[in-house]
Amino acid sequence: MQNDNFPNNLKLLCSYASSITRVCEQLAINRQQFHRYLNGTSRPSLSNMQAICDYFGVEEHEILMDPSGFRQLVALRKPQGPEIDPFGEYVSKLHRINPSASRDMAEYIGYYRCYYRPIEFPGKIQCSLMRLFSERGFTYLKNIENYASAKRRARRMLKYTGIAFHTGERIFVHEREQKAGQMMWTTILYPARMDQVAILTGLSLGISSATSRDIACYRVVWEALGLDIDLRATLSACGLFDHDDAVIPDDIRAATSNDGPPGESGFTGHPWQGF
């Protein structure tokens, strides 16, 4: 195998795309880095190589073939590229509102306890376990809600996945429940001030887990736990609690209250410093 097989074959694949810029955006690979792949001065990491192969619909051993053989292969099986994903493109554009979005989110990577008061359980506070992690230039999340203590509830765990990004002024989070896919939430958080990321507060709007699928809006609190936790013990400690349970800190109990002061015409979030 000659060293120039990969860049030559990658150039051929890119000739079927609308533009290299478009390819880089959909792969979430820096354009300058991608050009180094094309001119042969750099080789992709294993994860980027797999992403490129998946994108163009080829196998890794194929993209490393002799260029003449690869050209014949591609002529018989023209690369199609990924299916059009309007929502994915929309989120990608939102992410580009802030050129330093990935860097701004770096300090928020880790585990959180997330608190809110679900309407389907009056007088209760839900404490879930969430993880924010970075992959290929984006920040993703996994969230697990524990309803083991709830009576007459068929599903004891609800799992959500989503994406988070920093606009420069606020942190936006979009997440969706994995199994039924009916519960979707958008959360907007106040960024931490200075180097303090222990507590984040904001509002969540979405569809509740009640059978009526009510549209609901809550005040939420994210309590940072760091990067290294005892996952089993932390998840076991999460769940549905009475709002006056001693396990809920007083300041978090106050911050999750959905009451508004007299004369407040809209439902607003409050920065943590207000508690």
C-alpha cells in the first residue's frame, strides 16, 4: 500500500460531495485538519477514520486500496453521503453561533445531579443523574431519572440523550427520552460566573412523563459532581423525594420552587446567586 492511497481516494470521494466545507460540517471535523488529510500530511485518528468511512459508505480497507482499484469500486457504487437531516443541520448552525462553543463547554464536562418538581408527582422533587461529555467537537448528554419509589409506575427508569451548546450568553440543552421517544425537553441554563460551576440554574420546557403528556415548564438546578464518581452509589442515591426531605439541601429546595412573586407576568428563571 502506498502512502498516498488514502489522500487520493479521499479526494475522489469528496468530488461527489457538494463541497468540502459541507463534508467538514457534517463530520464535525475542523476544515484545516481535513485539508491535511487531503494533502497527505496527516492521517485521521481511528474515530475520525471510522466517521469518514461511515459518511461515504465505504469500508476502511477499501479507502486504503490502490487508487485505480478504488476508482473502479466507486464507479460501480457511487458514494451517497448521509441522509438529509434538517434538525441536525439546524442544531449544527446553532452551535456555530458561538465560534468558541466547544471551548466554552469544556469546563462543564462531568456528572450532575439535576433537580426539579414534576407536575405528575405533586409535592415531590426529582433528582436525576446526568453526564455531559464531549465527542467530535460537540457536547452530548445522558440523563437517567430513577422512579423506583413511585407507586403504580410501570417504568422505573427513564433514560434521555441529547446535546448541549453554549451561545456565549446561555447554555442550551435539547434532550429526548430514549425508549418511547415522546418526552422531549429544552433547557436553558445560566452559565456559571468566573470559575464557579458547582451549581447551574434555569428553566426546562417539555412534555411530562404523565399519561396525559402535559406540556410543562419547571425551574431546574444542576449540581456538579465532577468527572470521577461512584456511578452505582450515586445513581442509587437519586430518585423521587418529598419536597421537604432532609436529603434535599435547603437552597436547592428553594431554587426549584415554581412559585412566582406577586406581579410577575412571566415564568422566569433565576441565577443561583439569587438564593
